Amino acid sequence: MSFFNLGLPKIDAGREYSLGEIPVFSSLSASEQKIIQKIARLEEYKRGDAVYEEGAQSDFFYVVISGRYRLFKRARSTQSEETLAFFYRGDHFGETSLLTSQPHSAAVEAKRDGLLLKLPREDFLRIVKEMPSISLHLSRSLGHRLTRHLDPTGKREVKIAVLYTQEMSDPAREFWVDFSARIVQEAKGKVALIDFAHFQDPILCQGIQSPIPVFDLASSDPSNEALLNRSLVPHTKGFDYMKVLTKDYKEAGDKKVTTLLTFLTYRYNFLLLRLPPDIYDISFRVLKKSDYVYVYAPVTRRTLDSYSDALKKFERDFGFSKSEIRLLGNDETTPDISVAEQERSLGNRMFWVLPIKAKSIDRYQAAVRYLARELVGTLLGLALGSGAAYGLAHIGVMKALEREGISPDIISGTSIGALIGAFWAAGYKSSQLEAIARGLDKRSAFLNLVGFRDLALFPKGFLKGDQVTRFLRSYLGDMTFQDLSIPLKIVTTDLLTYEAVTITSGSVVDAVRASISIPGIFSPVYHQGRYMLDGGVVDPLPVRVLSESGVKKIIAVNVLAGPKERIERNRYRIEMEEQKIQSGKKNIFARFLPPQSRKILMEQEVNIFNIIMSTIQFMEFEIANSWAKQADILIHPIVLKGHWAEFYAAEKFMRVGEEKTLEQIDEIKRLISE
């Protein structure tokens, strides 16, 4: 898939959260954010903990900092337990009961370990009055949440997205149709595309029997259900289409827009509202009711400033956070604009590059699928952790998932996880990776991954890393992140600031080489203006990267051993060394040496490479273990009879990876089906 995020914000290592990254607080001033920080409390919840029960009095406004939470109704004598919604990082809940002074209509529980920011009732109600931007944000989300709760079935969750572009190009209009159609395939609900543009669009209307009825908002009554039903026509792609004429609509109030959208929220789970290019009265009223904005921007030097102004308007006037806006373009218009130019004009807003449909239909469809699954909330992310040769278990994980027909929508990788993830994202199957790994015996592993020519002359590391770069390039060539079949995020560490750096653009091989730069062993890499080290130093299990990218369902693979497993592994290594000495395999004279001399021979294991790796992996485990709690599924394939440098003994690592994944395959399928 050739789309990727060009403008990911920097994340400070070790920071739990920033109010500026939370949508409901993102538009607050620095002084307002300080007020929130003083009165809010941060509370930890473990998997299975109850946040509150149905019927309980409302005491707090909750904001999800991390974790996943389920809103549900408990089983009754005549009804089974019913899940209503899930809440993720950046979501908020509890405000409906606070604002209506009603008890909670459903219960909430933690589905994985996480943190909630809690604002007491009195403070929340005061802030809503004193901080208009929070009121604006809540007004956009509260309307259709109330609609969901008022629905007799209690099962509907409505998402409303605005589709906007300043230039009515064919690629943009084709994308709106394809995006709508893909949501139909991914969602368990009804989808409608409501067209507020000034003219009839032939591309959008392909697949609809003519004549197409037009609902004139100025002269028609949106409370007339029969008229509205006649105006909604089925599209051959599975969604309903409605043309709303707004050109002569001058009504001062927004009653008609509210009535129309309220009717539609009772009928549909996903509303896609296509706006005209000029943001005027009707656009203002529609935006106030929406959750997300998709801006199709054929970004060129000519249009950068105008789109930048429009994005600022969405944020300033309508209270959208950067995470609620998707800026889309195609790779026909972006190559002549550097990343630096885009960042200057677009800031750290997410910018996704789409393949040209006519040139690469498969990659284009994969990109549309990703964006649709993101909106629906079904993205499946796979976080592959660090661990040197232990990370060959990732190949076994791939094999098990492939066998069950499970494919992640996005992969994040650190160190060896970045390497395996890059191969997977590039389109390699597990069988191909197995063949590559099995082809590395002791001699070929040394020559392919290290080699005598790779010894460094300067004290940046024992190895230059040129040989492993050549090895990677022999398989990945000059691929960039745009050429990958699956979105990939590679984590490295900035040598000077020690912050985690997520690479999502440029050369894949260079990014992998940076992420595997084990301190002291491989020389650091100068890449994209930074000196970079192994990503495992600060983020050995990159769950955070997926969570902050809006991924709702996360599988993490941690191959690092804990203290008990390390003791068991070291005991095994000592026994093996003793057996070698006793049998004379290492030194025929060793059998006749006293015990103290045998101990000296065994101390060959205590070399500088083992000291470096043991120290690093011990520290990495503690960090990885804390992030593992943020994943929905944790796969922990540990090989006790293994060594971090045994790249020539891949079979045992791959086998355990496959076995541990299959043990949890039913749980993985349940996660996907939620």
C-alpha cells in the first residue's frame, strides 16, 4: 500500500499523556490546559475492572488516555448481555449522564490495562461553561450519542464524517464513492452518502437509476418522512445516496439541518456528508454535527496555503482536533513537494498519500480499505518487538496468522521486529521468510550479516553494519514506505535526545538498518537528519505507535524473557557448557582439568557481546512488559534453549512463535469479530 503518514508528531519517551494530544482538550490554550491538569485525576484500571455500573449516579467525566473500555448492558432475566460500544485513546464518556442529570444507562469495564483521566462533576460542568471549545467539541459528539441511547434497540452507534475538497477532480469524486462502498463492506450497519454540493455529480451518480430526486432544503420539510424516504436512493455499490439542494438555503437557524440529520441518524450507522468547496452557512451547520473530516487535497505548491487555511478553520471554528482530520492526496501531485515543505504548511497534521487508481488498482483498494476500517473502528495492528535472534519467532507468528487467514492492517516494529515487519509489509510470505532463515547456517549467517569487512575502525561500534545493509537490500531493493503492501511504522532511538522516533517515509532498508543498531555492537546510523540507535532502547514493544495512530485492536509479540525465564535459560547454558567440557568437545584436555580450570573455560560465554546484549535485553523487558499490558492480545514466544546470536538456528524460534500464536487463535478471532 503506497500511503503513509508524512507528519507524525514527535512523542517524548516516558511521557504518559499530553492534553494537546487528546481531541476534546486539543484546542485549549496552554493556561486552560493547566487548569484541567490541576483538577483532573489520573486513575489506573486493570483488565476486567468496572469503571461504573448501570444505574449508578454520575460523578465524573472520563477521558481515555490508554487502554480499551467496553460500554455494555448486563444480562437480565429476559435479555442477554449486550455490548453497545468500545472506547479507545482520546475518546470520552460519561458526559451524557452529567449533562442530563440522569443515572448511567449502561456499565463500563476495562478490556485491557489502561489509564483514565477523570474530571469531577462540579468541575466538569463549570469548565463546559467557561471553555467554549470544549462545549463545541461536546456538542458535535453528544447529539448522535443521545440518538443512540434514545433508540429503542440501544444498538446503534452513529458516525458522521464530512467529505471536503476545494477542487472537484475525478480522483476525489471516485474516492468518495469507493470509500463509501468500502465502509459498506467493513461495517455492520447501513451507510448513506449525503451530497450537499451545488450540482449533480455524474461520477457520484453512476450506479443510480435516473432520474435522481433532489431534496431542496429551502422549500422542503425535513420532518416529512415520506418525502425523505423518496429522496434516499440505493447505489449499486451498497450505500444510499441523497442529493440535497442548498444553494438557495438562507435560513438563519439550523433547525432544518438538525431535523434532517436527526432523521438520518435513526436510519444509518455511517453518514458521509459531502460539502461544497466553499465553506458557507450550510457547511457550518453540517460541520457542527460531524465527528471527522476527510479532506481530499491534490497538494501542490499552488494549493498548500489554501488547504492549510481550510484545516486551521476546521480546527479553530469547529473544534476538530488534528487526529479527527484526515488529509488525503495522491502520489501524482506530491513528489515535487518535500516533506519539509509539507510540514511547514501543514504542521504535524496527518497527510496520507493514495496510489493512483488507474496505475495501481490493488494498492489503491488496499489504501481505501485501511481508511474505511479506521473509520469503522476495526483496524487490526501487529506490534513486533525487539530481541535479536529470539525475534525469528515473529516468522512463526506470521505463519500461524496466515494459515488462519488473518492479516494485520498495519505493522509496527522495533529492531528485529522492524526487520521481519518490513519483509511482511513488502509482500513476503512466511514460507519465503522461513526459507531465508533456514538458509543461514553458522558460516553463512556470519558472512551475510557480519563479515570480516564489516569490522569498524572507529569506536562507534564493533560493526559498521554495511554487510547487513547489503543483505537487506538484496531482498528489499530500493523500496520506500510508499511501495509497501501494508502500512509500516519502524521505531528507532535518537542518539542525542533519546526520544523514540517513528519512521514512516523514505528508504525501508535505511529505516530497518537504523532500528537494528544495537548500541556498542553496530555503529549508529545518520538518517533523516538524526543519529539513530536501536529502537528497542526506549520502545522495545511498539504498542504505543499503533495506539496513537488510531488502531483499535492490537496484537503484540514480545520475545524478550523475564527474570525467571532468564534464570532458566542461563542454567541451561551452563549445563550445556559443562557437558561440552566433560565430553571433551570443546577441549579434549578439559576432562582432566580441575573444576576451577573448567570454570575459566566456561567464562568464554562472559564476553563483551553477551554482556551488552544481556544488559540491554534485561532493561528492555521491563519497558516491554509495561507496554504489553496495553495490547489486546499478547503473544510471548520464549525459547529457553536458545541464544540471542543463534540466527543460524531459526527453526526452534519459528516453531515456538507458531505454537504460541495458535494457542491464542480463538481469542484473536474473538477480538477481530468484536
